Amino acid sequence: MHDDRTLVEARLRRVLDERVRPAVYPESVPLEVAVWHAPGEPVPVAEGLAADSEPITVGSRWGAPWGTSWFRVTGTVPEAWAGRTVEAILDLGFDENMPGFQCEGLVYRPDGTPVKGLNPRNQWVRIGAPVRGGEEVRLHVEAASNPVIMDYRPFTPTPLGDLETAGSDPQYTLTRMDLAVLDETVWHLVTDLEVLGELMAELPVDSPRRWEILRAVERALDAVDLQDVNGTAGQARSRLTEVLSAPAVPSAHRISAVGHAHIDSAWLWPLRETVRKVARTAANMTALLDDEPDFVFAMSQAQQWAWIKEHRPEVWARVKKAVADGRFVPAGGMWVESDTNMPGSEAMARQFVHGKRFFLDEFGVENDEAWLPDTFGFAAGLPQIIKAAGSTYLLTQKISWSRTNSFPHHTFRWEGIDGTRIFTHFPPVDTYNCSMRGAEIAHAVRNFKDKGSARHSLAPTGWGDGGGGTTREMVAKAARLRDLEGSATVTWETPSAFFAKAAAENPEPPVWVGELYLELHRATLTSQAGTKQGNRRSEHLLREAELWAATAAVRTGFPYPYADLDRIWKTVLLHQFHDILPGSSIAWVHREARATYARVADELNAVVDAAQRALAGEGGVPLVFNAAPHTRAGVPAGGARPAEAPGRTTHTERPDGGHVLDNGLLRVGIDARGLVDSAVDLANDRETIAPGRTGNVLQLHQDLPNMWDAWDVDEFYRNTVTDLTDADEVTPGDDGASVRIVRTFGDSRVTQVLSLAPGEKRLVVDTEVDWHETEKFLKLAFPLDLHTDRYASETQFGHFFRPTHTNTSWEAAKFEACNHRFVHLQEPDWGVAVVNDGTYGHDVTRAVRTDGDGGTTTTVRVSLLRAPRFPDPETDQGVHRFRHALVPGASIGDAVREGWRINLPERRLDGAAEVTPLVSVDQDSVVVTAVKLADDGSGDVVVRFHEAHGARARATLTAGFPVVGVDVTDLLERPLADTDPPAVDDGRIAVRLRPFELRTLRLKRA
């Protein structure tokens, strides 16, 4: 037989595009359209429905950036269409290639009932099936003219990302507003031909199945009268019945399709627009559930559910019914799909506390899975948190974006820093916006790395980010792929059903130990410094507010601010979303975030102040309140008393113009340029700075990644660097314990203060940068005279180690990494910590000195600022303040302690008498991360703690109040059924912890 394969395939493409698809709607009549443009922010539905509208015609421009336009669409179904299926086709000016990234709409009936969303791939509204003829049609569309931020030339700087700079030019052209007859036979023929054509293209050319499909498609095309597609579509479909009914082979890969719409809680749109994106999508999906009995839809992010409940009660009612039917499924059990690298220990725990509790309270549903398809890597402490929240599984897809190494598994157990293992799945379809194309299904099969051990995978199916979710076309394709020869089988299932099957078929999957590092988007650890500092400060203020409010409530009857703390926690958790905290959203998002963090700080400081005043009472005793988890200057953790006298620091000017600071613990030399050329640990007679090198060096790099400007820093940025060593001023501070340095470079100015406080073995570096650079990367470097092949980075509830060398491609790819409050480097008998109060990105490199002693220089560099121009063209412009400390001679315990101290400065208040801690622990390695009252209002005290040094620990926890019982609980403060309550002896509780083990105790008050 002659090979005519390419001829038939080309014929299929043209006939589908030019004849069959256009015949889906064979007849149409125009609708009348009027519009009202809301003058400012979105208005309530009732106001939009009642507004006076002006006529508008198809072809007219509409929609200022970020505006809202209410279209009123009216018409009459022709009598001649009686008995047929009729739909309204409402094209607001969509580009079908951009689902989720442009204008959208939500359709209402005149009484305010939501119908469904309008999106680039979802422009229809069912009028009747069948119609009687003569029906009056009246619909209202709340249309959002969200501008296109990332166009066909992505990463181009644009002012459209902020309402304040976006202007008022109309963004869209009204394209089509018609009533049309839907020919369902032609619609199904389109789906038949698409499914078979896409499957055929993925099969081997020499596969008999491919040729069977080819011949069947050819016969179907022969049956189509190109001048009467609607009259011959049924005959064409009949010629495809045999190939569409051939069953899949028994060994076929099995795909669990989960209806999905990954909606970024903010990204290229502000938070207020996400509220509406979620409502549109939920309206779409509840409508689709009504039409498709096999379809199942899952939605994550409890915050998004809460928005529907608060802002769109009519949509919420439909969602609640669909949840009760088991088909609209709460997923993930987190408040938002947060970043997991940067949120602190308690914040990461509270993501699950607030997320799971919302779903339990609203629906009685408890999630088994963490659902994070798009998060930019996963911290090594996360498995223990997932387990402590009562969950079992994790799903993500994002690691497939890694640029250097291909992850070796799709289904595996992920082991965290404490040994906890979580069953984890990476969908091999490699997208969280699967559309059921044949290429996607075939890729999932070919790509699946666990063949032979497993054959199940999951496919999140639907357009996200305001694309409207799953479409009826996707559902129709999935129906044909349920059991089709040559393809994987596809079944709609809930996430929990998938995980149950996957775990059962693969009870001993491979294990991956340590962080799931994304070899991409490394700059998200630095971009938008103000957002990151706001997060860090909010986390620690929440700790303080809970600690002092709980202490005051137990001791004085202070009214514990349950509702306020709940609300503020949810605000902070929302801003940990994986495009807000990482700094990859538009300017509007980060401008609002900075203002929100300022309000949060004011509220929490007010709580702290009121609680401390209640505890201190009236008096003249100078009290120091210590919220850190370790004793400081004689002040116990969680208590208040007068501080011990700290000793003194001396300052000496050197003949070369430099300075020496000495407090008997540390002697620091600062040269005439303001660079640290010596930091001697006096007790150990050990120099910290590498020979011939200087610390406190600000380094400036060119920084223009190949793409994803705010997200990425590419390794070639290191090829060029400028050391900012010239100083305008180097002068001693007035306190006799500091040196002030001023530098200017480019259009920017840096002011630093190097301080050596009495009694503290740490050099504090306060850096203020008035930053006005573009596409630059600013780092602060400390070259250390220290030899080690690994270093520790703090993560949630502990720390883990990364190599200082690049033996493998996996190690080389980690050229920018995340830490929380500290990094720590150590030789067997001596170490150094670098601690911070609000930065996350860093790098550590090593070099052997070729001159002098031939020793090793290990350089720690903290990342301060970037200046990408997309999506926020003014990223980080302005004044920023950072605090870091160099801690010579530090053990890992010192690093833990100093990290907490720099983030929780002492507070001073005069009072009547000292305040004893509400809860204390007698072992420094056991770190208390939360002291609070139980969320249920019972008055019980909840204490969360963990082992922080990476060793086994025995400790005694002592309650400073009468305790009648103790429960070991999960993160949601529920007693663990399989754990015996610990004994209480006069308020003392003995605990034993494994390395990095996390534990929560609930103390019942007498």
C-alpha cells in the first residue's frame, strides 16, 4: 500500500478547521447589547444589574485596565428554531490562546442568579435544549477588563501592572454577541476527530492501530459533504464507531483525571480580582457538574472558598450542594497554595491548621493530601508538618520545571529532616492545566518513571488562573479515552481516590531524602525585599502577640484576642501565596502587601503592648521582656525581669585609618574602607576572616536572566561582579561600640553600622540601602577561614545540610538557596553562623588559597536586593533596611539562639515585678515555637516545640500555672489517638524527642 499518511493527516486538519468546526453553530442572530462601565472598583451585583446602560455594538472598544463593565444582553429566540439546542455566544474580545490571562465575565440572570463564567475557551451560555421558539433572552455579564500583562512577547516591562500607572485606554474589542443553534452531532464529530487525530499522531508510524485510525478517519472525511456538514455529520460519526469502541490493552497506563483550575491567589492581577476569578470558575464548574454526571472537580486553597462564601453567596450555595454530593471536592487542606521555602515553622503549620479547619467546619471534610502543583520547591521540613496536620500525601508538578536534572521518580516517599516520610506524586503529564489533548496523555505515559512498579498517575484537568476550569470539551475527550485502544485509560476521580489506588499498588516506592529543590526560580528568594521583610516581621510579631496575650490571660484575665489573631494569621498566610511572598506578582500586589504588613504590625504591636502592660502592672522596675525561646541577659524565655549588666565594648582607632572594636569576647578589625579585615574569637584565639580577604563586602552583579525576570537568576550572573569597596565616610559611632560607613554607587547609596554590643559575641551589620539600580543583584559577602564540605541552613522546625562543593550536577544547580534565620558552617571544634532578620537567599562557595597557607576560604554571601523589571518595573526601588550578624565560634545551638534573638528584639517596660514564664523548658536544644490559648476558646494552653540541634533530647517542660492534664495533639490541637498522655508532676512534664521531632501539647488548666 502506498504511504498516504501525511496526505490524510493534512486533510483532517484542514477539514476540521475550515468546515467541521464552523458548522457547530450553523445559524445565528445578533443580540442587542448595552453596557455600563463602573466608575471605580467592582460594585455589588445588585448595583451592576440595576445600572443604567448605554447601547454598544460589536466591534466597539471597551474596558479600561482593571475596569468592570456590566453588559446587558437581550434578544428573542426565532420561532423557526423550535426543538433545537440554542446557546448565546458571548465573545468579549477573547484571545483563545490566553485562557486565564485577559478579560473574563460572569453571567447572571436578571434576578442575580449566577449562570456561568465566560472565558477565552468557554464563551457559550445554554439558552435551551430544546427551545420552544420565541423565548425572550435577557442576561447580564459582569466583565472584567483585566489587561494582558504577559503577552506574546513575555517579560516586557509594562505599566499595566498597577491601577495607579495603567492609564485608561480601552483594552478589548467586543467581538461577538449572538444567539446560535448548536448542532450537537457536529460538536461530537469534532470531538471524535480531535481525539482520534491526536491519538494517531502519538502512535508509532509502524503501529497497526495508527493505520486503523487513519483509514477510519479517511472514511469519515469521505462521508462529510463539505457543502452540507450538518446533514452528513451523523454518517461521518458512524464510520468512527468501531475505532472508538476498541478497548485499551490490559496493561494500559491509568490516569485519574481531576477537574481542576489552578488559580493563583494573586499574580498578574491583584487580590481583589482573584475573588472574582474564583467565583467565575466555581460557577462554571457547578454548571458543568450538573451537565456531566461522571465529572469530578477539586479546588484547593481554603482562602478562595472563603472568598466565595463572603462575596458570592449565590455561587456558594451551589458549591455547598456540589460538595455534599461528593463531586466538588475540597483539596489540599491549606489556607493557600503557599510558598514552602520561606514561611517560618509556625506559619507553615498554620497553613494547614487554618486550611483544614475551614473544610472541617464548613463541610465536615478532612483532606488527606497536600496539594501544591505550582510551588517553587519544597523545604526539607515539610513532610513532618504534613503528617502533624493529619495528612498523608503530597502532590506537586513543579519540579518537572527544573532545568538541570530530571527528577528520577513520579511516585515516591519523601523523607524530611526528622525521618517522616510522605507518599508523594508528581503527575507525569507535566502540567497542572491538562486539556486532555492526545499529546498530553501520551506524554504522561512515556514520561512516567515508575513503570513496572506502578501504572497510575494523576492529571489535573482544566484551565487555571481565570481560564474557567474544566471545559465540556475536556469532559467529552475524557469520555472517549475511558477505554480506548492505543491510549492510557482516563477516569474522573477525586484526589483521595487516586492516592488510595496509587499507594495500594506501590506499597514500597523509592525514597527521596531532603529538600525538593526546584532548579529554577531561585531569585524568588530575594525579589521584593519589602514583602519578604513584612512576612518575617509578621511571623515573629504573631509569636509575641500569642505568647504575651496567653500569659496575660492566664495570669491577669486579660481578654485573649481570639478573633483578631485568627484574622491576622489568615492575612499573613494569604500573603505567603507562592507569587506574593516570592516577589513574582505585579506592582499592585506588592504595594498592597507592604501596606497590609504595616497595618498588621500596628495591630500586633498594640496587642503585645496591652498584654505586657497587664503583666507588668504599675511600678518603676525596669523590665525587659524576652519573647525569644532562650534566656537572654538573665531574662528567661517568655518572661520579663531587669536585665543583667552586659559589660563594655572598647573602640580604638588604628594608624591606617581603620578601627578596632573589642568587648572581651570578640575583637573586630575594620579597615579604612569600612571592610572587616579581622574578627577574632578571643576565647578560642581563632580568626574568622580568611587571610588576605575582607568581610562585609557589598558585591554588585549584572542580573538579566534569560526569562522569568522576577523569578530567575541564571548562573552566568556570577561572571561579572563589582566589589563596592570605596567609602564616602567611615566614622566611629557615638556609642563607642560601632562604626558607620557610607558608600555610593550608581544611583544608589548604602549606609552601614557595624556594632559590637557589650557581652555579645556577634558583630551586627545594619545595612540601609537607598536602591535605584536596574537589573542588578546586590550581595553581602563574608569570606571565612574555615574548611568544611557542608553547611547548615535553618528550615521549618530544624535545619538541614547542603554541600559547599559542586561534585555533581545536582550540587552545582543549588547555586542560590534558601535559609531562614541562619546559615552555619563548622569544623569539628569551631564554627561560624551568619544570622539575619529578613533575608532568605544566599550562596556558599569554597576555594583553596593558592598563596599563603594553602587553606580553604569558604564564602557566605547573603542576597539583599534585585532590580528586575517584570512584572513590576519598579521592583525594590527605594529604601530598605537589613540586619545581619556574624557570629564567630558559634555551635549549631548558638546559631539557633542568635537567629531567634535577632528576629525577636527585647522590649522594655517599667512595671511592678518580674514576669515568670507561662511555660519553660530546661534544655536549650528544645525550642518552643508557640505558646497560645487553644483555638476552641476552652482556655487550655497549647505549646508547640521541637528539637532544634539535630540530636536526641530529654527535657522537662514546666508550666507556670496549675495543670490538671496534658494531651499530645496534632497541629489542629486534637488529641492523638495512638499517643498516651504524658504524666504531669507538679506542672512538670518530661519529654523525649528524636532529632528535629515536632510536638504539640495541650495543657488543661485547673
